[in-house]
Amino acid sequence: MGFFDPGTSAVDWCESNYQVHSSIAEFFNTVTNFLFFLGPPMMIFSFKNYSNLVTKGVYLIWFMLVIVGLGSVYFHSTLTMAGQLMDELSILWVIMTGYTILFPDMLLPLFFQKKRHLFYIVSGITTSLITYFGFLNPSLNAYCLMLASVPMMAVMKYLNKEASLKLKRLGNRTFVIWGLAVFFWVMDRLFCGLWLKLGIPYFHGIFHVLIYLASHRTIVYYAFFTAESRVPNLAPVLEYWPNLEKWDFMALPYVDFEFIKSNRNKTKNLIGAHRD
């Protein structure tokens, strides 16, 4: 069988194949990727100020989350080996891109702190090597990717000790969502027979929703910390869309700057006064 033929993947999740639609192998595992197509375009727009003031690399991270969604849709709808590798390697690349662009300067070796561009080069070479090994034994890729997220959570836990109350709340919520995502991933992977008997083989689909929410909040957390350390004079601030006040845990966070908002308001006031 060929690389692009349906059913050639080394991985088949718990959901029964072709039960809902004759052209889609795992229907619910496919459609539960919707957040990967809705969230990132909104964040690309919301991070316009961040891109101009801190790093344009944040656009690349959001864009690559869309590629992750495309890879997952292709994989779960076809169960091809090509789809599996596109899914897994796109996740690898978005994780490594996040590490490369948003990893805190102060936690890097002094050599890389002074020459961050060299850290980019080393990260690119490392990612390319891991990509190569990903083709050698694809059945292990999913487990390796789950482990790759652990250092990111560990660093967030460390940063959370000295974080502001609002940022700390975001970090704590991210831990919970990420932990739930891992839980549902493991439940689907290891106890599929039980869920099939109970008629609820959809835990991997739940994982998709939770891992997007965790990924989104992780990116925002590190983006805020990076802005706070590089441009503290611009007063970075966490915002939520939609603005639900005490219900902000149901909204999507992003980073803006109090300095920009204040200047914008002053500009509007001046225009209003001139019109009067």
C-alpha cells in the first residue's frame, strides 16, 4: 500500500471508522479540530500591536497552529501515513517554533542571550533532526510529542511563582486544561475497549478541543512574559475576547499594551474636541 493510501497509518484512534460519513474515517476526530481554524486568525488580528512592538514571529506561531489543524483533519479523515506524519510533524514544528521565539531570554545560556539568532539556528537544526527521526518509527511520535510539552509546562510553573495575579491565573488555568487534555488522550489510547463497550469512543475529539485551548493560553502566557521582560515601558496587559469580566475563563486571551490604548484614547479625545 502507498504512503497516501487510506488505512496506511501506524495509528488508529478509538473512534470507529467510516461510521458517520463514508468519506471520513474518524468523523468526530476530524470535526473537533474547528478551533484550530477559528482561533488563530482572530489572534493574528489581535496581536497586531504585539507584532509591531515585540516580535513578528508570533504571527508564525499562530499560522502554524492552522497547519496543525489541517494536518489533523487530513490524518483523521483518511488515516494515511502521509496524514499521520503531517499531523505529528506539524505539532513538532509549532512546539519548537514556540520554544525558539518565546522562550524567556533570562533562562537561556548567557551565550544565547547575547546572540539570540544563534539560538534560532540551533533550534532549527534540532527540529530538522527530530523530523528525520520522526520518519523512522512513526508509532512512537505521538508519545514523544506529549513529552515535548512537559518542559514548556515546567517552565511556566517556574515563571508563575513571580507572575502577577492576572498572569498567574492564566497559568493555573492552562495547567488544568493541559492536564485534562493529557488525561483524555491517555484514556482514549490505553482504554479504548472500555469506551467502545460504553459507546463513548470520542475522548480523542475532546482532547483536540482541550489541547487547542491549552496551546492558545500557553502562547499568550509566554507572549505576555516576553513583552513584559523586553518592553516593560509599554505596559503589556492581558485582554480577553469577548470581554466577559468575571467569566473570562470562557474567553480567548491575547496581549495588548496599555501605552497604545492610552495614546489611542488621547487621539480620539483630541479628534472629538476638534469636531466640537
